[in-house]
Amino acid sequence: MKRLLVLCCTLLLLAACGQKEATAENNEAKRENTMNEQFIGKWEGNIETPNGLLPIIVDLQKDSGTLSVPAQGLSNFPFNSVKYTGNQVTVSINLNGSVIAINGTFKNEQIEATFQQNGGKFPLLLKAYKEEPVTYETLKIPVQQGDLIVALQKASTTPSPVAVMIAGSGPTDKDGNSAIAGKNNSLKMIAEGLAQEGIATVRYDKRGLGDNSGLLTKEEDVNFDQYVEDAVQIIQSLQADKAYTSVHVIGHSEGSLIGLLAAQKTGVESVVSIAGAGRPMDEVLLEQLKGQLAPNLFKESTDILTALKQGEQIKNISPQLQAIFRPSVQPFLISMLKYNPATELGKVKSRVLLVQGTTDLQVKEVDAETLKKGNQDAKLLYMEGMNHVLKNAPADRAENLATYADPTLPLHDELLPAIEQFINNDNGK
């Protein structure tokens, strides 16, 4: 009997221990599940790379997730794995043979993380993703090698004038945002503002970027004349549409030259050039590089541009200059360097408005003046205190650049009224 009692007590003790262990495991599981829930959902942030900020979107789910890099045309690429441990999250991605790791900590309603790829490790701060309402319709315009996806911002009234908006250089998307400069929504603001004033717009990601990344598989295949031809196709499709009383062009930065060349081929009603270079690109580029490069690299840049302007490609490029003059981008530079913007403006028969900000760090007032000399009939309008992303900004470089990645800042208050008035003057308003 005593032996049986001891055995029963032992079993009860073991059962109690088992219950404690099970309870502890359940509590830990509950704690981890509770911590996991705060991660679940979409997050957005900027990878702080040496070349600037690269916006990304991360969608975290319990056992899976995706990565999107809009500026590079990457959308909802699946994770290899995702693991949550307390307030820590670890993500692994295999992107075309390149291993990516995101390691983050949930803190103050944000995820403080690092982004690792190809041996590089970069800071990344993720905040809860805010879905911006889509206020436009998507259209497809037939172009060389496929369809170009464009965003139609309908006007408040129909029929209406319509303007084709052409973004600036590099990875600048239809909203005016760039993987290098950041998110400012400048072109999106123009489109939405003009729509309220009765002017429709069409804006688009250039081929190889964002919505139209599929139209370009190799960087070396793109050339400047393709950009012009894409704009021409959009303009002609709108000119054939009875929903529009007139067709106009609004070109920003590099988009200004594209717009001038497209206007020559289509006879649009008017062209608005905002921060457009007035000199050939080699002159502008050398001016920008002069204060940033060592003398030997500046001389090499000068020699490279001289060769490219003559249609000759250069194979051996210093590592410090690869980002600008890498062999795969040289065909594009050759195709662009043959144009002098002021000369091309002189060939445009449409009405032209030249808009230039006085605190623009990239395109100077001398460019606006040079463009004006190319066409004395063009109207030149200076915007006091407007910078390259069309916001009010001081001359101080650091403070000026800070506006490039702040979409909460409004457009320069004189810009929209000037564009609206110029376009509508053609319609007798």
C-alpha cells in the first residue's frame, strides 16, 4: 500500500511537472504569436544605399511574404523564408542567384532593419504601408515591342484638353519619384491638380521602368530615340480620340527634350518645358561633375564624352565612373548627345512655355536663357524659390535635397496656375 502511494505521488508529481512545462510552452508560443501579429502586413521604407535612397515594399505574412522594388519593376517577389522570434524578424530571398537578407527589430511601431545583398549591408527603416488611392485609369498604347502602360488622369469635365507628361532622367517614374532621389510625388500632384482644373493628363513610366519594365530586358538596348517614339505614339493616340479638344506636352528635365522632339513630329497644341536643359547633355554633365571629381577622373569624363559624342564607345572605364559611363549605358548616351535642346526648340511650331526654378540644383537659369534664344517666341517664366522637384526650397544644398524625399510638401504655389493658364489660353479661356 505504501509502495502504491509513493507511485501515485510520483505520477502526480510528473503530471504536475508536465503541466508546468506544457503551460510554459503554451505561454511562450502565445507570446511569440502575439509578437508575430505586429509584423503581419505591408511595410514600406528606403534602403540607404551609397547612391541614394531606394524605396521598397515588404509584405510580411505568418509563413511567407514578398518584396517589391517599384523603381526597378520588381513586384511581389516571394521570400525563400521568414522567421519570427519575439520582436525579431529574419527574411531570406534568392533573387536571380543573389542572396538577400533582411534582419529587423520591431520598435516604436516601426521595423529597424538592415538590408544585406552581395556583401553590402545597408540601413533600412520600415513603416506601416499606406495605400495611396488610385485616382487614374490605366490604358495600353501600342509601341515598338509591345504595349506601353500609361496612367490617364481624367479631367473634371469632358471633353477636355489633355497633356502628355514626360518624366526626367534615370529611374524617375510617372509620379516624379526616383530610386536615387526619393519620393516627392511632384508629377502626380501636377496631374491631380490639372484634373481639377479641367485638364486631363497621361503620364507613364518609361520603358524599362515600373509598369513598363517588361519593354526592356537589357540596358544596352534602350536609346533616346525610343523614348521619343513612345511619346509620339501616346500623343497620336490622344489626337485621334474625340474625348480631347487639344493635346499638349509637359516635359520635366530630360522629359523636356523628349517632349520637344515629339512635338516636332506630332504638331501638339503647346509644350510646357519645366527645368529643361538648354545646352547639350555633355556640357551639363561636365558642369555637374566638375566639383565632385578628382582632376584625373574629370579629364577621363571629358575624354569619354568627347568620344561618345562622336559615336565611339569606350570599354575601359575607371570604377569610380562606372555608374555614369558603364558600357551598357553608352548607347543611350550616344543617342542623346547628338541633340542640342536650344536648336530643337527652334524647330517646334507649337506654343512653348519655359519654366525654371531659381533654386534648382541641377538645371540652371542659364539653361532657360539658352532655350529662350533658340525660340524667341517661347514664353520664359521663373519660379522664385522652386527647386528641381518643383517644391519651395532654399538655396542650401542639404535643405534643398531634403525636399526630394518628402511627398507631404506641396508644389510651388505658382506652378499649377501657370500651366493651367497657358494650356487653356489655347482654348480661348
